[in-house]
Amino acid sequence: MSLLWLFGVVAAVELIGVATDSTLLQWLAKPLLAPVLLVHLLRVRRRVDPVAVGLVFATGGDIALLVSGDTAFLVGMGCFLGTQVAFLTAFLRHRRPPVVAVAAYLACWVAANLVLWNSLGPLRLPVLGYSLALSLMAAAAAGVSRRVALGGGLFLISDLLIGMGAAGSRIPGHGLAVMTTYIAALLLITTGWAAATAAGTSPTAGGSPARAPGPVPGAAR
């Protein structure tokens, strides 16, 4: 039986907890989001792959970000850096991303950091490095499938909202927007990845037979 129904329940509890500012509900639900998807992915894929590893890192990040303070924030960012690197590795192995997606996400990375730079204080460099990995992950997601691409974009939006909050700029319903986009991102990436890899094909973005992925155009690594 699919565990996605359980994920829906856990996600609903988490969003209710955020909307009502219930610490208890958030502690009960948020640490379970990624693990439920991890079990679902392992049932479908029947093997541990980088996306599964990324979900493990996401679990650690979710728990860390339930704790207040800059130290917990940095620990959470470090965990989610592991998530982005793991996802990026999986996506690049599967298919080379479109050059236009890489260019667009790197342009967004530059613009976002320029806007937030003066407000981030000591978090500037950690955010700079993390957001680069996040942007490259989102770009690489565009080469897997439309569902994974949408998940990558929503992950970037969710973390951009977190960055805005760290810089002292919050939109109405900020916490709910962060978690809604994050939950949708995890769901789309996990289910999209399971569907794309179940097909058993790994063509390049241009539709030709798969080749070992080369360096991402414009990437810093």
C-alpha cells in the first residue's frame, strides 16, 4: 500500500501546527515528513540512492529548524546542504539539465543574494554557499521531469522565503507559505524521481542516448 496517504495526514497536521502556532503539533509532524517519503521511495525503488540519502539529511534539517537560534539555523542549513548535494548528484547522473535552466537559476541566485546581502549579517557566506547548491539542484531537477522540476523550483521558493525571514523581511502567512512550498517540493521530487527512474531510461535533455554527465554549465564546482 502506498504511504502517500500517511504523508498527506502528517503534512496536514504540520500545516495546522504552523497555522495555529502549535509547537506540539509541529514537533509531532515535521520530523516525520521526509521519513514517510523515504519509506515510500524505498518501497518503489528497492534500493538506497542519493535521493533517499537527501531525504535523510532533510529529516535532520527539519528537526534542527524546530529549535530557535542561529546555531540551530546553521545546523539545519548544513543538513539541507547535504540534501541539495545528494539531490544534485542523483539528477545529474540521470540526465543533463537544459542550459537555459542552469543560466536562469544562477541568475536568480545572484539576484537573490544581492538583494538580501546587506540584511544577512554573519549568515551571508553560509547562505551564499547553500543557495548556490540549492540553485544548482533546482536547475538539475529541470532535466529529470516536469514534476521533479516543479519540486526543485518550489524548494528554492521555500528556502528563499526562509532567507527573507532571516534577513528580517516576512510576508503575511510567512511560516505557512514556507511549509506549504517545502512539503509540496518534497512530495513532487520524491514521487517524480520514483516515476522517472522506474521508466528505466536516462536520455539527455536533447533526447539522445545517455552519456556520463559533464560539468554543469556556469557552475562553480
